[in-house]
Amino acid sequence: MSENNQLRDAFDAIADPTRRQLIRLLAEAEEIPLHELTAQFQMGRTAVSKHLTILKEAGMVLDRKVGRETRFRLNASPLREIQDWVAFYSKFWSANMLRLNQLLEEEEE
């Protein structure tokens, strides 16, 4: 796990399309109440809450109580692990494609 001592892996947290949609919605707003998030999906409040719990366990979502309402916001720092992983393979494929291109050019000569 990362240095934040998270309960869940970031890759596991983003594996589900609903959770990726929740991340996108949270990224577009400073803070969103649970009822507004639930309205964006064709599932009940309990199901959305379960997805948010998984994101919270990965450290990607923070919540706070305001009266009887729970509001959520994105903590994007755990996404850096994913970004770093993708960047590594992006460099890997770019280098391999460059080599392949060079080999093809040498064959043409």
C-alpha cells in the first residue's frame, strides 16, 4: 500500500465504472452531498454509499457531516500511483514503437 496506510488499493478502487464516475463527479465539484451523488445514478443510496466507502478506504474520498447531511469531496493524491504506473508503460510503449519504426525504416533501405 501507499504511505497513507490505506485499507484498499487505488487500482481496486477505480476498477468499477460507477466508482470512476463518482471520481469524475467529485472532481468537477468542490463538495457534493450524498443525495446529489445518488441522483446521478440508477441505483439506490445504499449502493452509492458502498461505492463511496470503497473510494474512502483507498483514500480518494473524504467526507464530513453537515447537520444530518454527509458531503463528499475528492482527494486525488492516491490517483498519482495510477498516473505513475500508466506513465511508466507509456514510456515503455513509446520506446518500443520508436525501435520498431527504426527497424522498419532499416528494412526499407
